[in-house]
Amino acid sequence: MKMYAWIFVMLLIGTTACIQLETICADAVEVPVSVNFKQKIKFKDRFNRDSVVVRDTFIFLDFIQPVGFDTLLFTPQKPSDSFRAVRLPYNPLQDTIRYVFRYRRGNVSRKDTLFLGYSRRILLTSPRCGVRNDYENTRILHHTFDSLTLKNTQNNVSLEIFYFFN
């Protein structure tokens, strides 16, 4: 009976250690920039004045590519695929990253760029999980979109991209 109790205690300790390791290592995940797309639509109101309305929408992306890398981050499986939001990774080797977006509406295609700056810190999560990059002070250095809104919080950076088609 003592042997069964000893085995049970060892299994309990082993299971608890694995759960704690998963919790600790979950902190090592780097959080990318969340991007939501909004469309600006111009119209004439009932008094014949120019007005603009903004709506949450989806976008037909041809690709998103980080400049200086030979890889595409997002490419649709088929031409009719659309996106409401994407998550863009930081560059762990530099304090800036530039993205090129190509998107379309009907037969009209546009290309815009987004240039982000940020501060990097390398943190040791734990000896078993290793290190992670921590990104702070994300800011927009340049963009060619109609307008952007950047929201920085403690653990999350979200970006609203407003695009416009005539």
C-alpha cells in the first residue's frame, strides 16, 4: 500500500510540474501587432455636402510583405479570400519594420506601406523556456494609407488601418 501511495504522490508532483512549465512558457510567446481594416466611404448627404462614413469591413489582400525579406506574410488561398484583421510580427533583429500591403477592390489595385518603430528588450523567461523579445513604445514612423489609429496598451498593440477607394 505504501508503494501505491508513493507512486501516486510522484505522479501528482510530475503532473503539477508540467502544468507549471506550460504556464511559465506561455509567457514566452511574443505578441504581434493586431491590425484591423476600416473603409472610408465618401458620399453626398441630403444637403449635397461631402460626407465620409467609416465602417468595419474586410479587405481583399493580394499580399503583405515585410521589406527586406523574401517571404510573403499573407497571401490568399484564392482571389475571393478576404481579411478583416491580420497579425503582423515584429522584426526581432531591428527596432523598425516596414510592410508593403497590396489590396484590391474589383479591378482597382492599391499598394500602401506601413513603417513601424519600437523598442526591444530581451528577457529571460526561465532557464527551461529560454528568452523572448519584449516590444515596447510601438509608433508609426510613416505610412501611405488614408489614416491610421494606433492603440498601445501594456501587452497589446492594435492598429486600425483606414483605406479609401474612389
